[in-house]
Amino acid sequence: MSATDQAQPHARRIGPWFLKILSRIPWVRTITGRESELLRHYLWKYRRLVGLGLLSLVIVDVLEVLPPIFLKEAVDVVSESRATDYFLKLAGAYLLVSFLQGLCRYGWRMFLIRSSMFAGRDLREKYATHLFKMPASFFDKRRIGDLMSLATNDVEAVRMAMGAGLLTLADALFYFITVPIAMFWLSPKLTLLAFLPLPIVPWLVARNEREIHSRFEKVQESFGKISAMAQEGLGGVRVIKSFATEDRSLGRFRAAGEEFIRLNMRLARVQTAFGPTLDFTMSLGLVLLLFVGGESVIGNAVTLGTFVAFQRYIQKMVWPMAALGMAFSYYQRALASSRRLNEVLDLSTDVPETEAPQLPVVAESSAPQGRFKTSGGIELRGLSFRFPGTQAEVLREISLTIEPGERIAVVGAIGSGKSALLSLFPRLYPVERGMLLIDGIDVNHWKLSELRRQVGFVAQDVFLFSETITENVAYGIQDWVERSAQPVTIEEATQLASIHEDVLGLKGAYETRLGERGVNLSGGQKQRITIARAIAKQPPILILDDALSSVDVATEETILKNLRSRPGRNTEVIAAHRISTVKDADRILVLDQGEIRQQGTHQVLMGDRRGAYRRYYDQQRKREDFESFVENYGGSHGEEKRP
């Protein structure tokens, strides 16, 4: 066996032990660990810009060594009464060095800061892309303000570590390499004397590492709470005003702001003390230099110029000490923010995209680019469902076949599972395989974008964007290219949704810009615009989750009649509380505690006097009769009091 072969087992035995020992060192663990993965990724991705920036910085720091040497030579020329024309050469050299430094400073600013900007852009895009891939269950548990804080403050903390943090750290390290070499070249004795206090620095760094990291995490969490509180307060400002609770809301916001200040001050006490402590450490070296170096000058052991140059070099070493503290702070902030970001980025969706999507065999000939359009057939096979993270079943063993073109209505008490059932058709929540099929294909085998293109979904929670009515209605149209072709499609959709006349009555008609969540419209108008938005893309399957609750009965009947005649109409599934909404459906499902208790037409279900549907109908009629009585009684009572 060769010597090389004999050495390999020994190296293999030493390797793991060496790595294990290294992994126990805190700063090595943080550099190579999960928390710093984002920084390492973007440093490598933009390694060319980072490399050019660091090269420019190296040139600046190498040239920074020369001015004190020029000063030394100038002082020695004066003290030794040498030829004064030497001053011109020194001045020219000084001017050239300054010019080159200026160019290189511009270079590292352009390269390093640009790389950090690109990294911030990419990280925001990665974060936003991840959020849009997350299912509805993710947003059910997260506050929007916290997610906004991650997209702003935490992403910015990572970006700053790549820009200003990397810059100050590299600058400090290059100073530690170049300046001591120049000092040692001038006088080894004075160099060792000046750097005598340096061993204190690692101790100071280790002492502050944990405090800065933990305190910055608490600051970011506090900022997330403020963002969430501000978002909720502004979104619910009308509720706050209607209940006259402005003072209470302001008090809560003020308390959160004071807590944010308190946590920032705790962080600032550690950060601000770190730099001055390092400065003081280097000043001890200057004090020693004055005592010992001054005596050496008097004894002619070193020249006066050397002493002056040393004093300048020690002053220059104050900056890398402060820069080391700044870089350390940037890095700890980035680690804390990376951990918070990774908590979200590491989450996987429970509604994954299929690797082998399937599509119906028949494609609609008029669809652009051969895009598929389903016939609208839906089949449920023993469908059971529970919301992610919960144990209680919301839907239990539901089996149902919906024929293409059929209108199915779903009724039931609050909490019976209507909204949960309807939200599964576009696969907003995970569905177990084999339980829900569209056109004979399991929804888990559909490409998500294609599946949701087939479904027009109108949820209970009406949401409109702060854009024009035109842009809101056309939001779901995928192949909306020529602006001249938009108004025709949009107008047809608004007419079907019985909102066209209301839109024309607005000052700007279809170009009217809506306020936050459509605040300048009534509840019924907002619902009808969302229905028009779903109709505009002409989906084969239309899902209305109690989407007519805010319109009057006459308008409701008009919309339902229009939906029957809409172009490309196929299947409709409508959940509602009012019997008037569902009575003309082809089939009515009665849900109770997640199970189908009855199904049939309005006439068939009304024939079962002991059935849940008949009880539901009688209760609603009694409530409507009582409301009508109160309204009529109030009117007649008011008339009697008139003079």
C-alpha cells in the first residue's frame, strides 16, 4: 500500500472531527448555517458585481496606505533641510493617489450597491411569488401586516447586509491587512505597541453578538404588529368612526408605538456602545504610542516623520474598528430577518401543482391558442374535508353528480359547510385524491391555473381593487390584449350582472376609479360588479357563494334569469340563504353539519313537510312576515302622529 493510500483513511478520520470542531465555533456556525443561506445565495448569484466592487475597494484601501508615507517624507524633508523641489513630487503623487481613489470609490459604490439592489429585488420577487403560491389556509392564519413587514423591513435588512454591511466589513478587513503592513515596515516596535489592545476586540464582538441578534428580532416583531394594527385600523376606519372609538384605537396604536421605541432603544444601547468601545480600544494604542514613540523620537530611534505617519495610521485604524461594529450590526440584523423570512419561505403549499397535468379531450374551437374549455360536469365521490390544521370535519361523505349545464343550489344554516364546499371546486383548499372530479378528471390532476380558468368564483367576502370599474370587471380575462376590444366584453358582463345602468349613472361611467375595496359603491353594487368580473371570462363553471345577499329580490331574479342566457353558460353552483334565490334551481341540496340531508327541486322538497328544507322555508317566511309587519306598523304609527 502506498503512502498516499495509507494517509487517506487518516485524513478521512481527521476531516469529520475537524468539521465538527469548526461547527462548534459560533461565528462559523452562523456563517455556514441556515440563517445566512439567503446572504450566501445572493452573494454567489451576483459574484461578478461583488467581485468588481471588492476589487475597487482593495485598490482604495491599498492606496490609502500612501498618504501617511507622503506626509512622513514631507516632514523628514523639512526636519532634515533637504531640497524643497521634493515637495512638488510628493504633491503630484498625493494628487494622483486621490484621483485614483475617487475613481475606485465610484466603482465600489456602483458595483456593491447595485448588487445589493438586485438582491433586494430578487428576494422581494421570491417572497411575493411564494406568497401567491400559498393556499387560502396560509392566509387564514397570518396577519397581512406581518407579511407586509417581512416584505419591507426584513427584506431591506438582508439587502443592507449585502450592500453597506459587506462594504464596511470588507473595508475593515482590508484596512487590517494593509495598514499594519505599512506600520510594520516603518517600525516593528511601534506597530506591536500600537496594536497591543487588539486582543480585546474578539471578546467584545462575541459579547455583543447574541444581544444584537435577539433584540433586533424583537424590534422586527414589534414592527410587524404595528403594520398589522395600521392595516386593520385603516381598513376598518368606518367601523371605528361609527362606534366613536377613535381614542381607544389611537391609544392602542400609541402603546404599540411606544413599545417599538422602547425595543429600538434597547437595541440602540447595544449598537451605539459597540463602536465607541472599539474606538476607545484603539485610542489606548495611541496613548501608548505617545508615551513610548515620543521618547523614541527624542532619542532619534525613529524620525519625526515616522512618528507623524504612525499617528495618522492609528487614526485610520479607528474607522475599521467602527466599521467592524457597523458590519457586525448589519449582519446580525440580516440573520434575524433571514430567520423570519425563512419561516415563511420554508412553508410548502398544501395545494401543490401537479407534475403531470391532465386536460379534457375536447377543446373549444373558439378558444385562443387551443385553450381547453370543460363541459362543466362535476362529480363528488365520498367527499370529506377539514380545514388544514384542524381536526373537525366540515364536510362528511358527500357524493353527488352535477351534469353539464345544471344549476345546483346549496342551502343550509350558518356553519353547515356551504362555503367550504364551494371553495373546493377551484381547489382553494386541499382535496383528497379521487374525491372531486371535473369532466372525469381528478382536480388534483388539473394544472391549477387551467382549473381556475374554468371556474368563475364569487366569494362571500366582496373585494374590489382601487382601480377603474373597467379594470375590475376585466380582471379575470386572461387574453385581454387590445384595449379597443375590452368595452364590448365588459358591457355584456355588466348587463348580465344587472349593473350596467348603475355604472352609466356614475360620473366617470366605466372609467370611475373605485376607492379602497370599492367604498364608493353600495353593497349590492359591489356584489354585482364581482359577479360581472366572474362572468366576463365566460367560465364553464360559475360558483356564487351567497353573492346575491345584498341585492333586492327583483334584481336578484333579473340576474338569475340573465345567467341562464349568458354566452358559454354551462354549470352553476349557487349557495344562498334566501329561498327566492334557489327556488328555480334544477336541484337544491340541503346541507346540515357537513352532510347532505335532502336534495331535489323546490316543489319536491316542499312536499316533505317534516324535511329540513320545509322547516328552513317556514322559518324564513315567518321572519319575512314579521319584518313586513314591523315595517308596516312603523309606517302607520308614524302617519297617526302627523298633524
